Amino acid sequence: MAEAALYDTYSRAPLRFERGEGVWLITENGERYLDFGAGVAVTSVGHGHPHVVGALKEQADKVWHLSNVYEIPGQEAFARRLTNATFADKVFFTNSGAEALECAIKTARRYQFSKGHPERFGIITFEGAFHGRTLATIAAGGQEKYLEGFGPKTPGFDQVAFGDIDAVRAAVTDETAGILIEPVQGEGGIRPATTEFMKALRQLCDERGLLLILDEVQSGVGRTGKLFAHEWSGVTPDIMAVAKGIGGGFPLGACLATAEAASGMKAGTHGSTYGGNPLAMAVGNAVLDVVLEEGFLQQVRDVSLVFRQGLASLKDRYPDVIEDVRGEGLMLGVKAAVPSAELLQAMRAAQLLAIPAGDNVIRLLPPLVVTPDEAREGLARLERAAETVRASAKKTA
Ligand SMILES: *Cc1c(COP(=O)(O)O)cnc(C)c1O
């Protein structure tokens, strides 16, 4: 066979999905997989949600693209709905998570600059973080495997241990602009920051004139059973990056900020050709219709209980396969007692899709519309996978 025409950047599973229906993905051969990855926490309202598909089709018939030199249908309304539902006063729309982070970092630096502190550009980040794959966001994430070979690390990012407030305090200098954290680390292995830590960060920011920047690209838009994960702690940020679930599968991200934090971002300081595209706005508004519907987040919390009880029971019965279960809402992590790739492979054989993460964890990130019955079906498949892993461990023993 000729060499693949694609970059070799992904090691892809040999699966070809042709269709999606709710929490299901269906291959070309008609095999049905339970999709508890949802992309990676992206298809928040499931595949082919009629309200969202309808909104996309309706907008497609009107206009696909407009430059941001004009007012774009849906942009102002969508931004207003987001600010009404959150701490924020201002929104900038992007196409991806990394771009939302870029905007967040620029907003923080520009704020300090506009207050007469151009020297304050440093951002404190955390070990195990993931903020995207642009040159700045790989520096923010600080993971060697993503930095290697791409030239000098973009300056201005200092990393400290996750959860260590003394280390954060020690890292703050006269050149620090802000602190950037995922309230629940996703790729790092579903590691939630404690309420105590979040509060301490907020207090430190207030004391030192720093901006608290949250990366809720993965944890946001209902994923943890609140609209945004930081609501569990009662701590509000100055700036927040959002993407993934907000577009339900359409490329869409957003940077949200208070009016004060965004005060440096004047006309001409930032821009995007596609950010806030009419199709994206139609879809984002439709996803938000679903997520903000009365009782929706309560349902996420209820079905989360079904998962947590089922996972706790599996952990008790398969301690040789499952070491720990953690997370909030439908952002769940199963820490494997065997190499996680083995368990993930057995899950795939049971036609259950999930996502690997750091710390030997497998992420369960089902669409937020998953029903208790579908949750139980997924747990049954996970049990089958655990049986398979146990049996093969016995064979090799
Ligand atoms: C996925 C992710 C990003 C990057 O988003 P892209 O859309 O891939 O650029 C950033 N931060 C977190 C926490 C993520 O999960």
C-alpha cells in the first residue's frame, strides 16, 4: 500500500464510523458502539440531536460565513446568554480550545499591560495540565512529550505541583500576570482541584493583583453536572476558556471574561477569521437551549449517581482490574490496576468507547443526554471488559 497521505500524528484505532445516533456510533458494517468518549467530551447532547441539526440546517440555508467586520447573526445573542448564565461580562468566540486559551492568555497579559504593568506577563500553570497544541499552549501545559523538538519553549509559563498552594505562592513574582488552572484536570487523569485549593488561588490572585484563568474546555457546559465546574467550589474566575461541549461537535470555542479583565482588549488587539461564524453560533445557541433547559443539569447529576454506584461496585468486585474511580458528574475517571491500554482494548472489544488519560486512567465522558438504562448498558460492557482482562491475566500468570 502506498504511504498514507495524512500526517502520521495520530495513532488511530481501526474503526470507521458512518453514523451517530444519541450515545451510539455505528460502523460501516452496522456494528453499534456505545460512545462514552463523545469525541473527547465534545458531543455533549449526543450525535444527531434533532434540535441542533435543525438549527444548523436552517442557518445553512441563510448564510454560512460573514467577516467579523460585520455584525454576525446569533453572536450577540449567544454571548448575552453566556454572560447571563456565568460570572462573565464579555465573550470572544474562537474555533477551538487552544484558541480560547490563546485569547485567555492574551487577555490576561493585555490587562496587566493596560494597567501600566507590561512586565507582568507570566502565567503560573500546573503539572499534569493540558491546554492545547499551539506553541503557547504546549508551553502552558509544560509536558515534555508535547514540547520536544519544537524549538525554544515559549517564555512566560511557570509550572508548579497541582494542589500545592505554597508552591504557587512561591512562584508568584513581580512579573506574574495570572494563574491558569483546569478545575478538573482532564488529560491529566480526571484530577479535580479541591474547593480549598480553588479558594486559596482566588484569594492569592486578589492579594497580588493577578487574574484567575480557568480552562473549562473539557469540564464546562454541563459536563460535571453544573454549567461550569468551578461552580462546585463557589469560586469565580476573571477569565475562562471554553470549547469542546459548547459546540456539540461543531468547531466552536469561547473566551469569557469580566469587563475589568477584558478591559485591555481594545479594537484591533485580537481577531479570528472564523471565530463566531454564523453556523457555529446557530449550533452553539441550540446546544445551549438543551443544556439550559429546566432540569437538564439535574438529570446529569442523577445519571452520574448511576455511574458512580456501578463503578464503585465494579471496583469492589474487580480490584485486580480497577484501582480507583473518581470525577464529578459525567467527567469520570477509572484508574486501572493493569496497564490502562489493556482495559481500553477490552472495552473496545465489548463495543464500549472511552478515552485514555494520564495516571493510567480511562476517561468516561458520555454525552450528557445519556439515560440511566444506557449508563447500565455501559457498566455491563465495562464488566465484560474487566472479565476479559482478568481472564487473560490468569492465563499469563
Ligand atoms: C481539549 C482541550 C484543550 C484544547 O482544545 P482544542 O480544541 O483541541 O484546541 C485545552 N484544554 C483542555 C482542558 C482540553 O481538554
